[in-house]
Amino acid sequence: MRKIGGLLLLIGICILTVWGIIQWIREIFPSVPDYVSVAIVIAVIGLCLIIISLIRERIKDTEEDKKKFKGVEK
């Protein structure tokens, strides 16, 4: 039940964020078609997800390296 609630909350926040960004793009560039605004938002979200996953992977690798070399002195 908690996972479903968290998922619904996350979906709602994502929808509102995407809508807000699209409205912001429409204000700044009124002549841009809707599908271009949506494409820009999707590209930015994809880029953010890639960056977040790379940061998480780097942190995980660092933690594993610390455990691997725990007994080794500098």
C-alpha cells in the first residue's frame, strides 16, 4: 500500500513538473509548437536521469572500493 501511494505521489509530482516546464517554455517562446515543448521536456528529464544514475553508480563504486581495501593502509 505504501509503495502504491509513493508511486502515485511521484507520478503526480512528475506530471505537475512537466506541465509547469511546458507552460514556462510557452511563455518564453510562444511560437514553439506543443510537440516541440514536450520533446524538450522529455530530453531534459532523460538527461537528468542519466546524470543521476551516473552519480549513484559512482557513489556505489566508491563505497565498494572502500570495503574492498578496508585493511590496506595508505
